[in-house]
Amino acid sequence: MRTAIVSDIHGNLEALQAVLRDIESQRCDRVVCLGDVVGYGPNPCECLDIVSTLDACVLGNHDYGALLDPEGFSFAAEQAIFWTRKQLECNTHPADAQRRLEYLARLPRTISEGNIMFVHGSVRNPLNEYVFPEDVFNRRKMEKLFSMIQGYSFQGHTHAPGVFSTNMQFARPDEIGYKTALPDDKAMVNVGSVGQPRDGDWRSCYLVLDFPQIEFRRVEYDIDTTVNKIFAIEELDNFLGERLREGR
């Protein structure tokens, strides 16, 4: 089964639409989302409506923040999530608001399929734990995380795509030619971000899993439209648009 894995859409409708078009060209059998459908971006309702039609999705910390309270957010992120909540709760038809909020409330924190786990953050803390590329130098943390994985974990949250291996290495997509086979033992794979990449490449990133092969794919989208939408919304910091152009 060819599985497209997307994550961290963050209300970026243009990026999501472009990625879904690319997924269609890849003849994938299903699409799994690793959370953070909303937050930061200007189209939370539209992105939620699209993601709710996908095959599976887990809860992200921004999705949780839109439902309840943001935890550990920066000022710009907190301001954006309160604006997002207003869009979901107030600036829509009551029936649509209920449907979207109920969808978020039902999202699981993890999805397990045999020795594969889908999470937003990490297997230890699916909602909030970051696993950064530089964590390969934190041997205790990495050994603990790998001890909790039966085989392979696919995750997002850091917006930095790549593959963590048990030999304490992190391989970026460009270092592996964007395609590789999963190791025989274990791996943690960050699939990158659709709506807000932070690895110096502004293009959307997602992953195609055709076990044991994985392929990272970069997709251009109408970034100017997204940036201008953000600039036009007073409650969204202009930085949230500027960072999109820089991939940070």
C-alpha cells in the first residue's frame, strides 16, 4: 500500500491543495495526516474540511490549542491560535462549527499499524515533544525514544524532514537523494511540513511510504497568495508570512 504522509499544514490552503495534486500523481492508496492542520495560517476552516476527508489523522498541538488552551506557544503562535479558534467557533455557520470542532475532538494522539506508528510529536509525548536533528547528540533521549518504538515512527512537529537511525545519525532528504529504504531495525522519520517548512526550503514537503521504500517530495505552491492573506489579517503577525518565503 502506497501511503502519502502529510503533516503541519497550519491553515495553508494553497500548499495543501498543491500537495494533494502531487499525491494524486503518485498513485497513492491513502493519505495520512500527522496533525497541526490549523494554526499560523489564514485558512483553518478550509484546511480542516479537506483533511477530514482524508483516510486518517492524528491530533497536533495546534489542533489541541484551538480546541482547549495553547501550551508553551510563542506570542505570535498564541495570537494566531486564538484567531483560529474564533474562525472555527464564530465566523462560520453553527453546524459547520460543531462539525469541525467535533472532528478535532475525536482525533487520536497516535495510530499504530503493526510495527509502524504515526504521531505528531514523538512516541513518548505524541502531542508536544520535539525531536530535532541535533538531538542525535543527546544519546540518552534518542535511546529512550528508540526503546519505545517497535519498528518505525513517522512524525512531524519540528517541520524539519529527515530520517533518524539507531546509530545516532540524522539524514536530510537531500543527503539521501530524497529516496531511501528504511533500515532493517528501527527508524524515526520526520515527514516535514506542508504549510510551513523550516529547513531552508520554502516548498511544501511530504513523504510517500511504499514499504520499505520512502520518498520525500517537495512541491511548489502559490506562496504569494498565502503570504498576502496573512498580511491582510491583523491578528496574524506579518512574521508568519515572511517566514514562509525563507523556509524557516
